[in-house]
Amino acid sequence: MKLNFEIMKLYAILIMAILISSCKNPPTSEVIPFIEGYWEIKSVEMGDGTLKEFKVNTSVDFIELNGDSGVRKKLMPRLDGTFREFPSNEKFKVLVQNDSLLMQYQTPYATWTETVIRADDSLLVVRNHDNKEYVYRRYKKPEVIE
């Protein structure tokens, strides 16, 4: 009986170690290359937990990086596969602070920071100062049938 208890205790410790080691750390500089590219909004989770989903998008965000600086442009996809660029661009700096990856924006009208929650080849998730979480999916140009 004592042997079974010792084996169960060993399994419990092993399971706890696996769970603790599998917890993800917040993204840092290694995910910065994934931020670049064309993104379309998928959903926004409000600070109160309300979820707003976007089935169709009339605009796409293009994020371009140059070192630790970047620019975010709003684009409108056209049927021929090109884009119409909106006149306003948002410049930002990328930095790691307190184990978080931040995008600090500054325009003539406002200054704000977004925290990158996730960035990979298919999703970009950021949280703003209002605790709204924005989920973007990688934009794919629609296939035109001729």
C-alpha cells in the first residue's frame, strides 16, 4: 500500500512539473519578425469580456518594420489585388519592457501603447490600454476566378 502512495506522489510531482514547464512565457523579441505583414481584424474582446467578431473586412493593416521602428498603414483591398492606401500612417517603436513586447505609437493626435500577447505566422494578438484585446489573422488575397 505504501508503495502505491509513493508512486502516486511521484506521478503527481511529474504532472505538476510538466504543467509548470508547459506554461507559455509572454512573447519577447523572438516574435518581432512575425509582426510584419498584412493583417485583417478577426475579433475584439472588450475589457468586460464582450466579444465582437468581424466576418468581413473592408480594410487591412500593413505593418512594416525597420529595426526597432515601424509603421502601420491602413489599406483598402481592390478587386485587382492591389491596395488603396489611407492617408494616415501610424509610426511606432518596438521594445521589450518588464518581460512584455510593446508597440509604442505616436501620431500628431495621440500616443498609446499596445502589448503583444501573441505573434506567429497566422495570428497577431495585441492588448491596448483599455484592456481591449485585438485578434488579427494573416490577410490572404482573395482568389479571382477568370
